[in-house]
Amino acid sequence: MLVDWIMKGNESTGMTQSADANAAESVKVTFRGRGLAMMRGRKVELLVCPMCSQRTVGKVAQKGMCNWCAYEPSCGDAEPILGA
């Protein structure tokens, strides 16, 4: 699960993240290969919606939902983009 990956770190890159030390650090994620979001801890900022492919900006993106189709991403569908 992505939350476990964020909390434990990615062993293949040697990067580890703790909930306290890197609270402001963000991780790029997709949702089963579609869309784009930034995860900061457990907060999701949706940048490109995986359902309608529209860009989401401003406060709506920070709320983690699509401005166009009201899609709300599931952390269970999130996959980290490695090397990004």
C-alpha cells in the first residue's frame, strides 16, 4: 500500500521517510497509471484527474478532488512514480 511505502520508504532507492521528519516532503503518484497527484504525508493534492484527464488547480487541487468531475482519489489506488 502507498501509505506503507511512504512511511517505510522505498528500499530499492534507499530512501526512508518518517512521518515527522519529512512531513513537507512530497511524493508523485498516479492512480493505477492514470492521473497525477502529489502526496504529502497522507494528504493528496490532485493535479491531473485519472477519470476525466483534466488539470485541477488551486484550492480544489489542495482538497484532493477534481474540479471538473468531483473525483476523489483513493489512497488504495495510488502508486508512487519512482525516479520522478
